[in-house]
Amino acid sequence: MFTDTDSELSQWLEMLRSPLLSDRLVAAKSLQYLGEDAAMDALITALEDESTAVQKIAISAIAELANAIAVPALLKSLTSPDAEIRAVALSALGELITAEHLSLLLDSLTQPDINLQLNILILLRKIHDTQSLSAILSFLDSENSQLRETAITTLRYLNQVQTCPPALSLINDIDDHVRRAAALTLGHLADEEVVKLLSQALISDPDWQVRRNAAKSLALHANSPAIPALKIALKDENWQVRKLTLQVLQKIPDIELLSELIEALTDEYSDVRKEAAIVLGNLGSSHALNALQQALDDPDIDVHIYAERAIKKIHNHT
């Protein structure tokens, strides 16, 4: 039973029950513009309208009202066969979900609906509560690769989790997308095997995005045992991998790589040359001065600037 607050609201609530789609569309849109909390019950009912157009308008109106009472109903919308309905419902829930909804989300996660599970895993990133850890881990070995990818990504948002052995194997997952996500997540874990696994992925994974992400994570660890792999990765066929590898070496410069770093100053990509100049500056070796001097003539202004800074840094160091 709807509560009539005034004649205008009553009119739109009545039209929302009309068998005519045109009436329901007008009513839903009008309620959205009206912005009355009293219309919330009607809008929640409209989420189950047979028309996806009415549903979308109702979700938008609920999002604007920002009333958390609609959270359970919006969660049902995450099971919709319509991808756009799920997307707008997820967006609305992202604004309404708080830590108080954790139990509700975890209960919903047990329902055997892949679309619902995927979106709940995404919503858990906003709460980032370690109470959800066991539920997230249960999806790491799912037969569905999207669920594995989403779960390993969500794990990255649980800041208090420092070690997680069940997550490590996903760096060798059969699915490229899962390995890409795993490579990033391992950057936030402190398991003993992490650097070794990332180093192996950096030099052997067939997917360049996995190799790039492994380099990103190695930059977070900045661990010298990764040096041999980084040396190999300096010659990776993909320039983004070479660039990210150099960014790792900026944190752990190694004099043994001097010749490789000087060679990187002549890379065909200016982004790589710039990062190489930074590493050489951090390395502080006078043996790099001639190469850096030549880099002052680089056609890219950023390379010139960073080569100049590297030269000054080396002079100050010596």
C-alpha cells in the first residue's frame, strides 16, 4: 500500500500501476524529478517492472534519493539478464553500500547466480573488511574465470591481508585476465614466494600485460633477488614492459646492469629512454656520463631533461 503525500504524488503512484507502458514510463520519470522519499516504496516495486526501461529509471531515481532502504531490492537487480540493468544497479549500490551491509552482501554471495556473485565481489571492495576474506577466497578456485579474476582483484582491496598462500597459484592460471589481476595483487602480498613468482612471470609469461603487471608489483617489493629477471626483461619485446622494468630498477639500481642501462638510453621509445636516464642518475656511476651527455641531444624534451638531471646527480654523487 502506497502512502499519498499529496495529489501530485498520488497521481504518479497510480500511473505506476497502469497496464500501459507509456503511463509507467511517465510515472517513473516524474517520480524521479519529484525526488520524494515517500515514493521509495513505489520505486522499489518498479524495479520488478516487466519493462527494463522502467527499471532503469527507477534505479536512477533511487540513486538520487540515496536511501539505503533500497539496498536489498537493488541487490536483486544484480541478477537481471540485462547487462545495463546490472551496471546501473551496481553503480547505485556503490553509493549506498556501507559496512553495515556486509552481512547482507555475504549472504547474497552464497546464491548460485554468477552475475550476482561477480557484482557482490566488486561491492566488497568498497567495504574492504577482512571478515569477507574467507568468502572471497572460496572463489579463487572457481570454474568460472571471471569469478577467479574478480575475486583475486577484490583481495587486493583488503589492506590488512599481508599473506595469502591460496592466491599465489593464480599467477599461473590458464586465463590471461586472471593472471593479469593476480600479478597486480601479488604486489600487495608479503608471502615468501611472491618475488620469485613475479620474477618468473616477468620473463616467461606469454601475455605482455601479465609481464607489465609483474613489473609493477616488483616495483612495490623493490627486492634485489629480482635483479636477474629484471636484466632479462630490459630486452622484452614490449616497450611498456621495458619501461616498467626500468622503474623497478630506479628503486634498486645495480652497477652490474650498467651496460644494459646505457643501451636502454637508445631505445626506440622515448618513455623507455627517459626511465633509463633516471636509473643511471640513481646509480651514480661516472661511467654513464658519456652516454647521458649524448642523450642531451635526444629529440624528446623529457629525455633531455632527465638526462641533464642524471648528469648533475652523478656529479654531486662523485
